[in-house]
Amino acid sequence: MASSRPSNNGVIEQSGAGSRSIIRLLSFATVLGVLIGAAGLLLPQVFGYSHSDTVSDRKAVVARTTDFAVAYNTYDVAKVDDYQKRLKGLLSTSYNKEFVKVTDTIFKAITDKKQVSQNAKALEVAVDSIDKDSAVALVAVDASITNTDAKAAIPRHLRWKVNLVKQKGEWVVDKYESVATAEATAGDPSATPSAEPTEGSTDK
């Protein structure tokens, strides 16, 4: 009666095939592990900003825009040095240079008006767009002006688009432009500091 046991050669061939299958399986598992590990390293870089970093930056942009809107609309033309000092830390290096030139010129021109802007309040701030090093925010801010032509406070209702950049790890204002205003006028209240760039200009 013939034996049903496989020959030695058959056993060797089956053993070799099994070993090759195990090796292929282990190789696949190793490659998969490497890919998963690499993904773990890359995912925070690719997707991390759109999560926790964005939340943090959005809060910083809103805070900086609020500070800028309030500080920009709080001044006394007789105290230009104080005004420029307060705004310096909120502006980019290039934009601050322009701001200083503009305020020096305008404040000198309206010194005799004794103009004062006060009661500034940011009503609403919204982040329109943001990435790792730049952002655009929209802000609505109210303030009031008095001068020699208007003893009673004149309300000002301002709506701005504010461009910010990250400079040395901090968000600063790089420029702004008016998007809608409804401003009461008396005397010369429109002669307020404005470092707005002309259309199409850049301050970076």
C-alpha cells in the first residue's frame, strides 16, 4: 500500500513556499509601518495649521485688530509723540514708517484745530482669511471727534479691512483700507491720521 506522506522534497518545497509567504507578509507589514510612521510625522505639518494653530492665530488676529482700531481712533493732535509710540507696537516695520510720516504731516497741519478723537470702541471683528503668516480682518469701530469747529462730539462710524502679517512671531497691521463709512462731518473731522496705501500698493 502506497504511503500518503509527502516526500522530503515536497516538504522542503512547502516549507520554502511558506517561508517566502511569511517573508513577504513581514516585508509588507514593515513597509506599512514605515508609511504610517511617516504619515504621523507629516500629518501635523500638513494639517496641523488648519486646526489648533489656526484657532490660536485667529484669536491673536482678532485681538490685534481690536487693539489697532481702538488705538488708531484715540488721539490728541497736541500729543503726536504719544500717539505714534502707542501705535508702533501694533504696526509692521514698513507700515509704521509710513504712519509716522503721515501723522507728522497731518497733525502739524491741524494743530490749531485742537482735534481729539476718543471713545473708540471696536464693535465687531471678523477674520476674513488667514494662513501661516498673513491675514485679513474686517472691523467695525465707532469713535467721536471734537475740535475748534465742533465743540459737541461728532460720531464716526468706520468699517475697515485690515491686512496683517506675522512679524517676529507676532501679528501686526501691515495696512488697512476703508470698506464702508457713514461719518458725520462738522468743521474738519475728516482730517484724521490716515496711512492708507493707494490702490494696488504694497507695504511689505
